[in-house]
Amino acid sequence: MITRIVTPSESGKRLHRYVRSLMPNYPLGQIYKMIDQGKVKVNGKRKKDTYELAAGDELTIHIEDDMFKEANAGAVEKKVKFAGVISKIDVVYEDGELLVVNKPAGLLTHPDQSEQKETLITRVHAYLHKKGELDSRLFLPATANRLDRNTSGLVLIGKTAGMLHQLNQWIQKRELDKYYITVVEGALTERGTVDAKLVRDESGNRTRVVRDDTAGQRKETEAAEKEATTHYRPLQAGRGYTLIEVELISGRTHQIRTHLQSIGHPLLGDIKYGGKAFEDVNHQLLHAWKISLADGRTFIAPLPPLFRSVLRKTGIDFAMPV
């Protein structure tokens, strides 16, 4: 018999998924059968496979030790190294389940081939480790949304399996509202919507709008095309630039940058998508400033110093909206 106590960060995970993470080599059908037959119990009682575990629950699995070792072989135990990792982050909100962080521009959200250590999520893990809140090798807190390296602003992190699942559900069902602030070239005087499909070129790390006039040439790309909708409204005009607020209805890679370029208003500094450098700014000036959750909570991240400096230089006198 195998016994395990559910940790706080593992709370909210469904019973069948939890057992599956412990026994990845065991057929899923057999796991369902074990739960149905009462060979898996929580606090000594039978539970449905969809039961959401709570911190402190005692899980017992009636299985031979040798069979469990075979089923458990290769189980993903998430190990994190913290040597040299910065633990300082800009916390906007935190409770036992949710962490909201204000990401600076220039920092990757997740590790990639170019950088493994200096990322937002590694800093978050170091921060939580320092607080003694990384309590499971089966689950690590993770981001529900991501921002490009040079985009600043709000990132949502599920500290527990249950909260991470909830955040992902809200995003998938479009029950979570995301607002950005950016500066675009030219004068935008009226609010509007860009509703245009996007397709990715991963080799060049670019996104492009799918044009209707290329319908006859789209056979090969149709499967990769993604629906995308962007709402925008002007907030303040400056000398050749406009500060706008953008609401993302979908969340495609480079969506705002591609959609605004497609209507002739590339982002200030966004050289990759048709913008011009502004003094020392040679990347998109884009800030994820506000997120409203489906449960009514709203979080706001103040504009970073570089953004405020650019506004002054472009003649935009602006106070953050509420």
C-alpha cells in the first residue's frame, strides 16, 4: 500500500490526474478502474475520479510495492536549481493560490534555447523557494499567460494546481479580460476593431495577417490560420504618435503588433513589424496594464519608467486610466 499526503501546491488537482502523475507507466484505464473499485482512497474513503484534492488529504493506493515502483518509474519529479537565480520580483498581488507579477521589459517569461536561468518563471520559483512554498516535486507553480521578452506588465501565476487549472479555463473560455497600453505611429482618433486571421512563421519568429486577396494561394496555410480579434481605443495624441489601449479577445503570438501594423499604425520602436526606432527605443513599447478575472478581481500594473519617459518626449500628457 502506498500512502501520500497532498501538499498545498498540489491542492485542486483531480484524483485521477494526481494518481496518473504518480504512476505514469500504468494504463489510464486501469487507474480509473482502481479508483472505481475503491483501491484508491482519500482519507480512508472512496472518491470519484474527478474529486479535487485538498491540502492535507491522505491518499492511499492499494497496490503491491513492486508494481508501484514499475508504474512510478520515470515519474516527472520537477527539480529546480536556484544557485545564481534572482528571487526579486515585482509582486502586484499574492495569496495562497494566486501570484500576480509585473514583468519588466527585456526579461523572458519562460526559458528558451538562448536563456535557461534568467527568466520570470525561474525568478518566481526562486522567490517561492525562499519563502518555503515549493512543496511538491510533482507540481511547480506556472504562468497562465505569457508576454514577449520586450513586453512588460501583468503575468498570472497559479501557485496551486487548482488555481492554475482555473486560470487556464478562464482564458480558454475567454472569461478573462486583458488590456494593454501602447504607443503607435500616426494619429488614431476613433476606437476600432481589427478582426483578421493570423498565421505564424516559426522559423522567422514572425506573425502575419492572412489577406482575403490571397485566398487562392492559402491551401497550405489554412490549417495554421488562427482567428484573432483586437479592440483598440485612443487615449491621448502626441507629436506624430497616439497612445492607445488595446483589448485582446484572442491571445495569439505578436497579435497586437501584427494587427496594428496591418492598419498602418505600427507600434513605436517595433522595427520587426514596421515601426521606427525612437531615440534608444528599438523594440515594441507595449505594457500589459490591466487584467480582470472572471471572479471580479482586477489587477493593474503601473507604467514602467521607460514608457513614461517616451510619453513625455512624444508630448503625451497622460494619467493611467482606472
